[in-house]
Amino acid sequence: MHFSELVSTIKKRREALQVTQEDLAEISGVGLRTLKQFERGKGNPTLSTLQKISDVLGMEVCLKIKNLNPSE
């Protein structure tokens, strides 16, 4: 999943649950400014930040590492 898809998925989930950015920031412990930047596709959130947001929204963060060099 590309970053823009991740942002869109999380924002849609937040809106579907009718959670404001302010409430999500407070409940998750993520700064409001950080959350707003993330939803605008700016910034570079850590995995920890993504985990905090996804926990509140009932989502799961899954990291996939792919070997791009099949000869190894």
C-alpha cells in the first residue's frame, strides 16, 4: 500500500466512525498537529504513531517486507 492509500484509508475509517481529529489525537496520544499533517499527506509518521492511531480506529498495522532481488 502506498502512503497516499494509507492516509486515505485511515481518514475514511476515522470519518466512518464519526471521530474528530481532535478526539483521535486526544485518545491516541498523537499530537493534533501531527495528525492533521498526516491526513494531508505530509510528514513522516513513525510506526509507533501509526499503531496508536490504528488501535483507536480498530485497525491493524501490518508491515510487509519484500525481497526485490530474487537471485538472493
